[in-house]
Amino acid sequence: RSLRELMGEGRRFSEDEVKSIAVKVLQILIYLHGLNPVVLHRDIKPSNLILGDDNQIYLIDFGAVQDRAIKEGATFTVVGTYGYTPIEQFGGRAVESSDLYALGASLAHLLTGIAPADLPQRNLKLQFRDYVNISPAFLRWIERLVEPDLEQRFSTVRSALEALMNPQTKGALATQKPYGSQVELRRSRSELDIRIPGRGVRGGDAFLIMWLTIWYGITIPFGIFAFPFILIFWIAGLFPLVILVMPAFGETRLRFDRDLFLMEWRLFGIRYRQQQGQTAAIQSVFLSQENMKVNEQPVTTVAIQAGAQEYKFGGFAPTLAVSERQWLVHEMNDWLGLSS
């Protein structure tokens, strides 16, 4: 039976099932597009995809097939099904990636249960992410299939298949959590949680603790008699106190789901700062060097670019090691389906 018939009977397809269907259709298209001349199907949709008893996918209805060669000035008939047909096909200029668009629209239909023609659009692009709960990498892959602009779509079936099977080309070291790191990271298809704890009090803090003890030990008793004057000394001692307390007992938490991401900064478990944004707006995650130094070393943060706004963490309170920042950039880009 066709996938459309199965959907009509109430069948819903999981992400793994849809991904398997995508791979099998891509393999069929590799064969068709590899013929000479190139054969374009031009009408891929769930009703033309048959799920056999052997669990294989069969592409049927080749009545709309066309080889790629089109003579200039020749008349043509627009073929395809509304919702699955890319804009260039309406102009009689179907190319290999036109079949990819139809495949992407079909996959969106399988995942949402809503025909592409009934999905909302923005700038001619299907808006379906609010109707699905799939991994960000697979979501972005399908969104690239249904790009209205040919330049933004995969140019060949092979490149689309390669991107699906290998979302990132990663070095082995880049995926490993740095040895000794206290950073906690948990990820699933729907959520990514990161907790960066404070480093605690270290031996190197002993001098600062002693200095602060003496400073406040001397000034506090005099505060009763000369409060306005001593207040200046108390305020002067706040900066080294912050330098000690924030990295030792502060923590940063990040949580991403398919809709929003949330960043929290806490001290002694109490939240004192929060930022949030839309996950869909994230364009990149990268290392950003700031215009400040600590111990003569430039401060580097992890930056999240979301639209015109940047969200940063990891430079101070608590501080991350270079290897930890690199690891988190890689993990976040990987979960989001972005290139790192």
C-alpha cells in the first residue's frame, strides 16, 4: 500500500522510519538521475511511494517523468502535485533538486500528518517545525530540501544522502569530554542540558581568603564609629570577594529544546541572571574572544548567534578551560545540526 493510504488508516511514522524512507527514496533517485539522459520523476509524494511487504520503498507513477534536456522555446505542460512541486518546476525548469524538494515535502507530510498545501508558509517556504518533534539535525536537513531557492537546496541527490548519513565530519578528539572536566552534559533528540558547576575553593585562593579576612576583620569593628568612611573600604573589598566567590560557587545552566533555549546563572543555587531565545533562530555557536584580560590572558567565551543577538557564557564565573569550551561548541553545533 502507498504511504498515503497508510496515513489515511491512522499510521504515524517515527523519525527513524521517515529517515529510512528518505534513504531508500534517495537511492532510487541516484539511479534515475544517473541515467543518460537524466530522468526526473517530478511527482514524488506519499501516494506514489509504496511500502512493500519486504519493507522496501517503491516509487511508482512515472507518467510525469521527463529527461532533463529542454529545448529553448519549447512548449510544456506543468506537471506535479500542488504542495510537493517546487517553484522552478512551474516554469518548466525542473532539475535534479526539484525531486529533492518533492521528497522533502513528502517527508514533512509523513511527520506532521498535514499535507504540504495545508501547512503555513513564509516567503514561499513550508513552515512545519512547530508540528514535529524530531532531532534538530534531521529537521534542518528536511528544511534544506524544501528551500524555495535552488541555491539553498542540495544540488544533487548524492550530496543530500551524504549530509543525511554523515551530518558532520568530526575528528575523534573533538567529540570527547575533556579529562577531569566537571561539566555535565545530557542530550536526547528533543533536549540538550548543560550544567557548568563552580570550581570550588582551591589552594591558590588561600592568599585571597587571608587578605579578605584581615581586611574585613580590621575594618568591621571601626564601622560602628566611622561608618561613612569605613564604607569606602568595604566597597573596595567587594571586587576581590567577587573574584573569589563567583568562580568558586557560581554555576551556569543551559537547556535547549526544539522551541526555546534558556541560560541561567546561579550563585549558591540562587538564580541571579537569565536569558532565553528561540532555538530556531540560532545560526551558529562559536568561540568569541572578548576585549578584556584576566591574568594578562584574553578572555574567550562560548557565543550563540541567534539573529542579531549574541548570548555568551563560559568566560567567567565559572570559567571554562579551552578544551571544555571547544568541546561544548562542538556538542551544541552537533545537536543543533550546524557546522562547527
